[in-house]
Amino acid sequence: MEQTTDQAEWLQRYRLMYLIRTFEETVARLVRQGEVPGFVHLSMGQEASAVGVMAALGPADVVYSGHRAHGHLLARGADPLAVLAEILGKRDGLGGGRGGSMHLIDPGVGFWGATGVVGGTIPLALGTAWARRESGGIAVVFFGDGASTTGIFHESLNLAALWSLPVLFCCENNGYAEFSARAEQSPVAYASRFAEPYGIATARVDGTELWTVIRQAQAAVQAVREGRPFFLELEVVRLAGHYEGDVQTYRSAEEREQARSRDPVWRARQGLLDSGISEGEVAQVEEEVKRQMRAVEDQALAMQWPEPAAG
Amino acid sequence: MRIPRLGLSEAGGRILAWHKREGDPVEVGDVLLELETDKASVEVTAATAGYLGRIAAPEGAVVESGAVVAWITASPDEQVHAGRPSPGPEAPAVSPSPHQGATSGWVRASPYARRRAAELGIALAGVTGSGPGGRVVARDVERLARGSTAGRWREAVARRLQATVEAPEFWVTRTMEVARWIAPLAQHPQVTWTDLFLQALAVSLPAGSPLRPQPRSPSGLQVGLAVATDQGLLLPVLALPSDLPLEAIAERRKALLARARRGQLQDGDLGEPELVFSNLGMFGVDRFMALRDPSAPVAVAVGRVGEGVRVEGGAIRATWLVEVTATVDHRVADGAEAARFLQQVARYLEQGEGARWSQG
Amino acid sequence: MADWTYAEALREGLRDAMAEDPRVIVLGEDVAYGGPFGVTRGLKEAFGSERVRNTPISEAAVVGFATGAALAGYRPVVEVMFMDFLTLTLDMLVNQAAKYRYLAQDRLRVPLVVRTQAGVLQSAGAHHSQSFESWLVHVPGISVLAPSTAGDAYQAIRWALRQPDPVVVMEHKALYGRRTVREPAEDVAAGWAPRATRRRAGQDATVVSYSAMVYTALEAAERLAREGVEVEVWDLVGLSDSVMDLGLVAEAVQRTHRVLVVHEAVRTGGFGAEVAARLQELAFDGLDAPIERLGAKASPVPFSPPLEKAYLPSVEDVCQAVRDLMA
Ligand SMILES: Cc1ncc(C[n+]2csc(CCOP(=O)(O)OP(=O)(O)O)c2C)c(N)n1
Ligand SMILES: [Mg+2]
């Protein structure tokens, strides 16, 4: 069957989501095999948010993220091999092995940094947005619902509103900050509510629904390009533990089952099939991605360690 | 094990060689080390038996007298813990911590003092610290170095000269006839004129005489022998009981000189002389004045024994003569007393009942 | 101009840098009104409120903002009104700004300058008097300068704004009004780099200091000279690993064999410990006494004038410490 332009693009978006998922499944397995040093936070359940928001951005825009950043970086177009190599601490990783999972940086694709400190990159996006206001680019910062209880989050909302900064706040609300549910963290259920008194435009969307995210992100980005901040809250699910190895005793079986029913990758796949793309075409994309990841894994594992002197 | 007080000098000296190694058994009297002082090289012997523990002052080190240079322990395996010095002002400080056992003998010294000590070849163990808590600081090392390194010999001579120049001195010379000794000395080739003069001096300066008011040692008159060695002028001391036979004098003197020339003087060789004796007769010198040592009120200089004439009752008689000159510290004795001393010597040589020989 | 004050020098440094480079911007609380110490006076009038930006009381967000702008090529100068409030910015400084260049393998840089004002003066009290340089020097990636003269203050600003990485300029409130002769060469910005500077020669002991304590040390040196002790006084100017070179100071130690380090910060864990450690590495066998450190008492900065006076090392404290060193 002949694909329409839309279908080709959708398949392309799905390929990215599927890549992120496969990539992180690979990382999870490598963690279990003891190949991954340090802490790893997987974004399974948040792929639609990453791919959907990136779909609305241009090359001049700058993206910052938090500790759960693999998806954002891959969705922004980073080379999976360089990212995996960095997560493994290899010499030819994205940061030469200096950063690892929580400190991924790839200026080449407009990704200016993850952070291990919750809320740490929020004000950076403000300054970058201001500095690049004449380049036509905006700054986007991803953070979790947990970041909305930090001081820097509130200082940044105030400053962004005060100075009308072209910054897009993307709060990925997965309902948890580590092991604590939102209700234990704040009496304010949705972080986007904090933006309202500052006069910042907000939207809250189902972040597991790719096409919804894309549409809403496009509208938000449009508003930001006009010169004011926007707060986009993406309701996502956390399909993995807080970190790899987290047994999640704090979550009920029903709640986890419910989360799984909102798996964004599965939903995007359903959407493709509903739009008339054949099972065979989707399976072929999936097969290609799996093959790509197997090669990436083999290559990354075979890579050299960095020389301490060069560090 | 400390450096003994070596005669007139408190300055100590430089360790030329250790004769024992750490761990060696040590008997009382064993020569432990050779020390070069401003006067001589001295063999320092062990005063206690045991085992040589840690050596605190290596060869080449300059140490003050009283300085701890090593420890003698009761058993060989005590070595590691040895070096706990007896408390005392010069005792190097060591931590009582057992972990520091290996560094016992450690001297509290500033890093700069250590560097200066190394540069100047001074053993820190021998330096008394004037810094806080008795720490050896650079000035302590430098003070010691000024009196102890290369220029030591000349400085020592200069110091002695200085000391004697400052004292009022006078000289008395008397010609003595020694013809009656020609034959006996010829029969005893091992005995020299010097031995004879030494005996004459020992006999002529009994304890309590004006030039020897307080005997310094029960072992007899302490005669400093000026000896020219490769290293300069030495002044080892020979103890002369007044009844010592000539052969014994000769023997002791030769042994002493040999030790001096080999640089192996022992503690006892370096007392404070009561009299300095110097004989330059063998060099053909007729008469000279010897330098005293600050501790000796008198120095006796003997010139060449040669043929000469005496006039007695108008008659000229050929005989053998020698000129003896005494350098006298005027603070101790006056001219008449000095003259009487030479008179005694002359009487012994010219009229005495004869020398004391061990046999015959 | 024959002489100038420390505050004037800082202002001229900012003014000259802003005139030369449009990427230089100034941010901080009340900076558009000159700031509480008048350092930024007139800058808004000269360069406009886009480049001289009054900020809300959001130290962390402002330093974070500046970091983000620096990443995008600006040269922001943030004034953190009191060094005491630097605590609020430490996450941004330490975890963000200082790490970027390393983590991004030089592909991103943070040419950020933070000016902040430290030190004890006239009962500013426990929250407005502290000196935190030792926290900063502990973080690789940040340069720390603590100028003591107007000339060095000017140059510190100019130098900081030429660096590709974060610099904290630690000013001292007691120095702002201090006048020093203006050397003509001070206008030539390019040649200057922070380096330890000898403020007085002497052969008996070396006193190492920086910022306002340099003057206490100099006064002490004059008093000691009347006692016959000649003290050499060194002003470090640059404190962090990136800018500190103790080579010349170590040479001085090899001449004087005695060292005292004096600063306003509390002695324990203070910067003096780092100086002492380095000097013993460089000049161990030149030391005839343990390196002494003199700093503030282990107490929050007290308020009442007599308490405040007792809190800081005095001229007499420095003299006594030197006398003890000479023992
Ligand atoms: C300032 C700070 N405090 C605590 C942590 C430890 N920590 C890491 S992730 C996390 C939870 C963050 O929750 P959220 O912002 O919702 O992100 P999510 O993990 O859900 O993606 C916490 C507390 C941290 N990294 N930084
Ligand atoms: Mg969360």
C-alpha cells in the first residue's frame, strides 16, 4: 500500500519511540548483566512525550533535561551508539565517559544537558532562551513533577514570566518522585497549576498519546516563539522503576497494570494500525530497530575505556 | 651511647668511622667509632656491654660531646624498640608510640635545620635545639657548624693561640749539659732524648709545685705532646708518673704518637695537659719557644743536643749541651718559680743519681 | 585621575568591558540603581536596562539564568550582594556552571562572572560578613580572585571577562572606599593575570594573605620592623587552583624559612590550610618552623562591635604570630 506523507512521518515518529524503548530495554538488560556503571533512570512510558515535543522543535532550539533524559536525547536525534557508549562509560561515548547517563550533553543536536540535580537545568533554559531570543530559537526544559517542589523551579517561573522569556517548560508528570506519589509530595496535584499565578500559559495533556502531544507541543512552541513562556504538563506513566533495580514495593499491582495499559509505544502502534499502516510495515520497522540496537550494543560493548590521563 | 667529653674541648667532632654495625654485640672497651676532634682522632669505646642498637649519627656526622650517637641494648632483638633515650636535655625526642619504633632516635628538628645539617655534615642527634619545645632549628645547626667543620683544625690552633696570647706569658731559657746520657742512650736505642726530657720533667714537677699546684690526674703529670701529623698539629696527652722507667716512657710515647699519626687516639689520650712538651732538636733547631695550651701553665721547648763548650774555673771543656725554654703563664707562676723549675730539670739531667731504667 | 577607589576601579572595569564587548551583561539585585555599594552606578544609564538587569531576589535562578546565557555565548556578570548569599547559588555554580566545560568536552563553555562581596565591617553581622572562598576553591572549574587593591580590582574584572570559564571575584566591603594610586599601566588590560604579588620585602618571615587582610599584615609588618623583624608580605590575588601560583612565595619561604598565612575566613578548613599544604610541598626543606595560620575565631560572625573586633585577626595577633614563629 502506498504511504501518504503523513503515514511516512508517523512511521518515522514511531520508529523513534520504538528505538527509545528498545534502547532502554537494552540498557536495562545491560544493567542486569553488570555492564552499566552508576545509576540509570529509564524513561519507559514517557517516549511519546519525548518524541512528541521534539517533533514540534526546530534545529535552532535548545533542549535541557533532567536525570531521566535518554528519550529526550535520542528523540532529539543523537547517535544511539554514542549515547549507549556514554552510558557504559566508554571513551568514544558522547562525553568521553566523563558524564554517563545523568550527564548526557550533545550540543550537536541542540541538547545542552541533562542533570543529576533535580531542577538544576530549569534556570539555565531561561538564560539560554533570553540569550538566543534573536536567533529565532527557543529553549525547552524537561523536568519531572518532583522538580516542581524545588525553590529553583519557583524562582525560574517567576523570572521567566517577569522577563517574558521564550522558554517552554515541559513537566513530565509520571505521578512519582522516586518512591513517593505526587500526593505525598505536594497538595497541588498538577505542577502546571503553579505556573498560573505567574500568568504563564499552561496546558495539561495525556503524555502517552503521541499525536496529542505533537499537536499540543506545536501550539505551545508557537506561543513561545511569540516571546513568552509556556508550561506544558505531560501526564505520563513510569513503566520501569525509579532507577534500574528499583523493586517498586510502593506501587500496587493494579496501579502498575493501569500504567501498562497506557503504554505510549503500544498506543502509538495501535494508532499506526488504525491509520491503515499494515502490521507488516510496522513489524519491519521494529525489526530494523532491533537489528540496529543489536549492532549498537555489540559495538558499544567492544569499545575502549577512556584513558585516565586524558580525563 | 653518648660522645664523651673529650678533654679540653666540648665541641665534639666528626665521626670518621663506625667500627660496629647495628646489631653487633658490644663488650666494654670495644672501639665503637672513630671521632675526629679539633685536636685529634679519637677512638670512642663502649662503656656498657650489649648490642649496638640504632646508630643515630652516621659516618661523617659532626656531633657535640654529650650527643647521643647510638643506643646499646640488652638484647639484639630489642633493636627495633631501642633508641628510647634516657630523658635528658640532649636526649633526642621520640614518640612513645609503638608505631614509631622504627623511627626512634628521631630528633625534633625543622625541615630547614635538617637540610642545613645535611649540607654542613652535622648529625642532628648531636645538636641541642633552641626552638620551641627543644626543636632543633637552623640556627642551632649553623652555630655548631661554625665551630666544627673543615676549618676546625686551624680554628683550634687559632683558638689556642688566642687564649695564650691573651694571657701574660714570659720565657725562661737555660742551657743544660747532657753529656752523661750519651752512652746510656746509645745502649738503649728504643729510648730517645725526648723520653729522657720527659722523665726529667715528670720528676721536676711534683704535685704542689708552683707550676703544677693541683694535679689533674692521679696517673701522673699530664704532658701534652705537640705532634705534627698530616692533619696538622696534635696535642695528645701522655700520663707520666714520676717513677716511670725510661723504657716504659718510650713505649707509651711511641704508642701514643703512633695512634696520633694513624688518627686513632683514644679517650684517655685527650686529657687536658698540665705541660706541653715540644722537641724540635731533630730538626736542628737550637732554641725556640713553644706554644702553651690554655689549660697548661707551662710549655717546654727543647732544642738540638749538640757539642759545645763549658767554661769552668777558667778551663774550657767540650761537652754536650741542650737549650731548654719554658713558656710560662704569668698568672700561675713568676719568673723565679719558673727559673727554679728549670733548675730542677737541669739538676736532674746534670747531677741526678741517674735515670730510672726498668732494668739495670 | 591620580588615584581611585576600589569601587571605582570595579565600576570602570565593568564599564570598559561592556563598552568593548556587547556580550557583557550585568545582573543582580538593584544593579540598575548602582547596587548597595555603588559599584554598578551609572551602568544602566550608559548601557540600558537590557544589559544592566535588575533581578528579583532569586540568587539561584539568576546565577542559573546567567549560566544558561553564558552557555549561549553571553558574558554575564552577576552581582551576588553578599557572599553569605552565595550559599543559595552554590548548586548553580558548583553543579552546573563549573561542570559544563568538562562534561561537554569543551564543546560548551560557561564564561560567567560572579561578583560578590565578603568580609567583616561595621557589625554587618552573622549573615552579611562571611568569607567562603575555601568552599569555592574546592570546586575544580571555578576560578576565584580576591583582589586587595583598586588596580587589581579593575584588572580582576577585566581578566574575569576574558576567561572562557566561571570566575568568582570576591570583593571586600571594607575595601570599596579605599583609595590607591592609579598606575598608568593599569589601563592595559590584556597583560594582567592574577599572580601572587609581593607587597613588602623582608628577610625574617613571610606573611601570605589576600583581600583586606593584606593591609592588616602590612600594618603588622611595620610594627614588627620597629622590633627589628622584617616581614615579607605576599598578596595572593588569585586563590583557586587555576590561578594560584605559589612558586614565588615558595622562593620567599626559602629565604625567610618562616611562614604565616592570614585570612578573614575561619581558620579551620580555611584557605590558609591549602596555602600551608602547598608551601610545605614546594619548600619543605626551607621551613624552620611549622607554617602558622591565622584566621577568624570558630564562631558565627558576631554583631556587637567589641565582639566583632575580637573575632578577626588583629594587627597585634599577626605580630604575635610572627613573634611566635621566630621563637
Ligand atoms: C536536588 C535533588 N534532590 C534529590 C535528588 C534525588 N532524586 C533523584 S530523582 C528524584 C525524584 C525526582 O522526581 P521527578 O522530578 O518527578 O522525576 P522522575 O524521577 O519522576 O522522572 C529525586 C528525589 C536529586 N537528584 N536532586
Ligand atoms: Mg515524577
